[in-house]
Amino acid sequence: MAAADRPSQALLNAQKELEKRRRLAGIIYRPPRRAGSERALPAWLTLPEEPQTAAESEKRVPSTPPPPAKPAPICAEVRVAPTLAAHCLDKDHRYRGHALDAPYRLYKILQALDHAGRGWLANTLVETTLTSKASQQYIYGRRQLKNILQRGEGLFWQRVKSKGQLRIRLVARVKVASRLLNGRLRGQEVSFPVQHLFGSGRGQQATVNAALYTAVHAGQIARKGKTGPISRARLRDVSGCSSYRQRHYEKRMGISVTSHLHILGRHNEYDLQRLRLHQGVPAYKHTDYRGKINRHRRGADYIARRLPNSYSTPATFTVVHSWRQRTINRQLGGLCLMGSEGSDSNKYVRLFHENTVEAVRSFNRDPQRTAYCPLKQGTTTHLWRAIS
């Protein structure tokens, strides 16, 4: 290139001074590019960069904060063992002086967060998911989450430091069952939407307990999608819920209750008092206003006895048929204890049968026990007949 075509030294010095002042002012200048031209600038026009101090670089390029951690994805459904749910519902069962319903709720939520099945979760991820108000799974404050983690420490999880971070290691279900239960898991696993475990507010724990109570019912589902008749006293022994709490949970979750009556005969005051006082039968005077017993005798009086109710759970609570619970029971009892201590010796005898033939067969096997067969079935009340 000829010397006349090259820029003068004064122009180069002026360009260097202009670039220096732009850097100090924080101005980024990009020279215009011609349309359709992708050629690089000449070597003599490229200006060398001057060394910058740390203060100048921090002033020119502001530091950007790291992006916040995203909430972890969560499974849509959660599985619950009815025996463990009933044990944690009972307020008489304590761990270090605290009830088990709140730690068990967090335990199932952490299992749903651990969709990869690693068995542990980072503490920062749990705090971001459960304590951030921007998260859809916000249910706790930081202090409340810390308190619940302390309540379940050693029973449902263990907090350890690994690779520079605090991790929450979930305890296996077989170890939880061995620490809480004296026997084996009964019933079948129940699956329901995980949204029943979420939500903030004072009454949300009652909703969670109602979902666990519904899972106890669903785990005992018999044929036709309904549980067999079970008394309130038996439910209190199984779940630890009083009759008031049972009715409250049934109203919350929409559990339909079907009452059962045993008609003993036509009403007579002498027979009614004789059954009450001498035989100890809790009989009462029942008026058939709608003619369910005899449609030709509406408004007739009968001597009746209340039988245990049956319950129908919502369709979202489904029974899961799997081998996991059988495997847990084998680990709990051991193969050497099957048949003695591992398998329960208490046999459950069916009292309510679907038809008269089955009731007669049951009565012939054990004449000392009364068998019931349906007399007439309705929507809210079933009438039964005793074979004795």
C-alpha cells in the first residue's frame, strides 16, 4: 500500500484517545458494517486493547447476581400405606413428645419431590420449593419447616453434609414401619393426588388428616368399591380418630356413609323393653315412613337395631396392587417368622354376606355366630336379616 493511502500518525493517536475516553465513560462502540460485507477490518485499523485495572473493569461491567434456584418438579400422585397413615393420625402416638401427622405429611411430600428415586434431597431445593411464596408448592415458612424437620429427625429423615451441601436423606419405608409398628402392614396401598397434601393456612393440616383418614378407608375396599360395615368404635381403635373427627373428615372429603338396620319384628312395647332390659339388645322403635320394608304398610312401626355403617370413598383414591407391601412385610417379619409371629393369628370372620346362601353356609360352619344377609338395599339405608 502506498504511503499516501495510509492514515497519518496524528489520526491514529486521536483514535486511540477517543477509544480510551469511551472505555472510561462505559460506552461500547461498534463500527458500522456495510450491507452484504463480511470482510474483517484491516489489521492497521484494529486498535490494541490497553490493560485495565480491577476497579475500572468492575465499574464498566456490573456484576450480575446468580439466578435463583428453580422449584423442583413433583409427582402428580402419592402412595400411602393405610396402616402407617392410621398410626400417624392417632394423637396418642408420639415421637419425642410431638404428634406424627405433620412430619408424616412432610415425609410424603419429600418422597413426591424425589421423583428420580435417589433417596435424598438438597436442603436448599426443599426450602426453595416449600418456603418460597413464588412457588406453587408453598406451604411453610422457613421457621416452621425447620421445626418440622427437627421433629422428624431420625425417624423419617436424616440431615447430613455431603459434598459441601446439606442433604435430607429419606429413611426407607421398611425402617419407618419397623420403628412405628409392632406388626405388619395391613390392607393395600392407596394412591391419591398429591394436591391433598399442599396448601397453606391453619385448617390445611386438618385437610391432610382427612385425606389420610380417607386412605385408611380406601385401603379396606371390598368388592363393588365399598368398604364392609365397620363400627365407629372400631374406626376409633384403628385410626385413633374420635367419632366427631370421623364425621368431620367424612364431610370434608365427601365420603358417603350408608347406614344398616336389622329389623327384629313388628313394634310392641313389651317386646321392645324385654329386648332392652333382659337381653341387652340396643333396640329402638323404627317408623317406616317411606314403606321400604313393606310398601303396602307405610308409616308402620318396627323394632330395629342399628348395625355398623359402610363407607364409599371418592374416585380419586384408588387401590394400588403391587408387590412392594408384601416385600416390606417379609422384611419386617422375616421368612422364618411367617406362620407364627410374622403372619397374624387373629382371623377375621365375615358377618355380612351378599346373599342368603353365603349367610347360611357361614352359619352352618359356626352356629354360635350370627350371620347377616341383605333384606333390602337402598341408597342411604340397607336393611338386613339375621340368620341364627
